[in-house]
Amino acid sequence: MRKTVLWPAAIGGLVIGVSLAGLLEVPDLHALNSLFVLRGPRPPAAPIVIVTIDEDSFADLDLAWPWPRALHGRLLDILGRRPVAVG
């Protein structure tokens, strides 16, 4: 009875230790990558547009942060004219 409990506990402890040490991360990422390769490329369901506010935006508008709320409102009005899907 003791051997039947000891071996699974030892193997379980070993797997947990290896996982916590991060030794399974690279094989896991390789396996995930292989699944994506097997699946093949898929076109996006809809066009994706990413709106960013960066240093160039500050330079183009010649405004310092924080921008006026009216400007944020105008931006949201313009973006709201298009249908948006959040997933």
C-alpha cells in the first residue's frame, strides 16, 4: 500500500518542482508554436485598426499632456462613427 502512494506522490512532486523552476516553459512554447503551424495561417475576421497616442501625436498637435477634454471628445466622436467589435 505504501509503495502505491509513494511513487505517484514522488512523480507529482517532481513534475511540480520542474514546472515551478520554469523548465517546462520552453517545451510548452514550442508545442504551442507547433499547433499554430499545424493549423496554418488564418485571415483576420475583420480589419483591425489600432489607435495610438504617441510622441508624434504630441508634436503634430503642439499640445502638452494632459490634452483638453474637448479634444478627447472629438477623438471619441470620430472613432464612434465606425462600428466597433471588442473581443
